[in-house]
Amino acid sequence: MANDSRVALVTAAAGVGIGAAVARRLAGDGLDVVVTDAHERRCTEFADALASEVGREVSAHHLDVTDHEQVEAVVSDVVAGKGRLDVLVNNAGWSKIEPVAEMSVETWQRCLDVDLTGTFVCMRHALPAMIAAGGGSIINISSIAAWEMSTEHGAAYSAAKAGVLALTRVAAAENGEHGVRVNAVAPGLIYNDFLRRIYPQEFFDSYLSDKAFLGRIGQPDDVASMVSFLASDEASYVTGEVFTVSGGVSARG
């Protein structure tokens, strides 16, 4: 069945963080949104709620991005069912902060498997469909952890997110001739309720007093706005770039 609407696949989209905000924004932009998440029930519930908001179907797929066969199956199902795949937003991430001298191999490997290899595998299976269609847009969610010298992020997470930037640039170079654009967004501190379980109130207080040039902590919608731009035709001459969304905390020139 032909689908006149552009189709966007957003990983790790359930919950209250960046993925959900991106899915909601792209649906508001008129895209046919497919959401995935490792939490099957939460993913379905979010898709149903979003469908009610926008007044049309929002597809949901249970997806663990570390399961290569499952990624291939989900992407194939989307392309077969929707007839196209125009936008891929790689948002799945995982982190556990352990000092390098004490880090378990399991922590290191899990972080790379989700944050870097998961991004690669999703791209690997989405790219052929985009190439065959003559174009598409891939937006990888990285982090300012990719270049900051800090103990706040953890070495495994920082290394994985730096790898995402290199992957983004090479994929952009390889696929520009096919009309496929590949960019990355590097958020700074973006608030969600889960962070309250990780950081004490003092962390947020010191961020606001010492780092927040704009006087506030970032919100998921701030990242969603950048993704919306990169997914749109307004960014038709933009590829291989990294866009920092940090309120100036980690500006790069």
C-alpha cells in the first residue's frame, strides 16, 4: 500500500525523555511515526497515547537494539508495511558510571553494544531502503560527553558517544551521493524524571548556578526541535554535522 506521508522510525521512544519528545514532534510535523522501545508494554501505551493526540495511527514495535536480528526484522516490517522509511532517529542509550580502574568488562561492553553498535545496526538496515528510495535522513543522538573532559559521564558512555560522531561522519560521506543525509545531535544536560534517581538536588542546583548560561536546564523538546529541523527539507543541504544542544554549556566552534 502506497504511503504519501513520510515515515519516521524513532528508537527508545517510550517514556518521558528525548525519544518520546522527538516522536511527538515528528508526528506533529505530519510524519507517520513508528516508535520502538525495549520496554514492550510502555512502548505500546505511548504509541496509543500519541495516536490519540495526533488523531492517526502510531505504530509500536518492541525492539532491543542489541539484538541484530530483531533490528533487521523491525526495519523490514516497517518498510514492508509502510512502503518507505524516510527518517531514522537513533536515540537508544545506556550508561553506568564506573571509573576506568574499576569498570567491569560487562559495563564497558553493554554501553558500546547499546550506544554505538545499536546505532550502527539500525543504520545498517535502514540505509539500503533509503538508498533504494533515493534519499532519507538519519539523526543520531550523541552527547557532549563525546568531547568533554569530565568524570560526569563515564568513560564507556563518552567513548561510545564519540564513536557515534565518527560513524555519523563516515556514513554521511558514503551516502550523500544517494541523497541520504546523516547528522548527529549532541545534547547537554536534558532533564527527565529518571535523572532524579541518579543525581542529588545539589547537582541540579550547581548546574543552574555555575553552568546554565540560559538560566535553565534543557528539556526534551529542545532536542526534538533540532531533530525536527534535521529531518525536514529545510536541512536539505546539511549532512555530516554535529549540532550541540546544551544551552552554551559545551559550545564548539
